[in-house]
Amino acid sequence: MKLARTILFIIVLSAVTAGITASKSLRGFNNLYMTVSTRVTINGISRWITLADMSPYRNFPTSPTQPTVNAGRPLYTSVTLTWVTIGGVPYTYDAALGLPWTSTLVYDDEGQ
């Protein structure tokens, strides 16, 4: 009986943890992405592409007293996998998806 209670406790604890994590993602706790332009050369053919890169900012604080900062550039909440043919070879990269994050005041990642 004690083993059954222990297993039930672990299942309930896992469900509560999963629920908390899911509710955070539903509220929009996201890492943010910035766009970076770069030249990609394949088989002697080069092309400028604008891809999405993880930014050093988040849209949620990592501590209760963390102040906001001004990112100074457009940041995005999501990316999509995109492909293009360069020099006859398909090349895939992450591109920013949708509109920029609505606020320029974000939280610094603080090296985490």
C-alpha cells in the first residue's frame, strides 16, 4: 500500500509540474529571436539571406526584481523553417515568423 501511495504521489507531482509548465507557455513566456542578414555561398553562387537567431532577451523576467531593458531592434516570438536553392543545392534556415514583439522593453537573458 505504501508503494502505491508513493507511485501515486509521483504521478500527481509530475502532473502538477507539467500543468505549471504548460500554463507558462500559454501565457507567452518565450525566448525572443532577432534577424541577422548573412551571405551564404554554395557551389560558387552566393546569396544574401535574413535568418532568425536567438536573441539575448526574453519577454519574461528571470527574477522578481529584474528591470526591463530596451532591445533597440525588432524581436520576434517565433520562427519557421524556410528553404531556398543556392547554387543548385537546397539550403534550409530559420526565418522570423509574424509581427515583431509589441514592446521594446524586454528582459535581458543575463547569461543564462
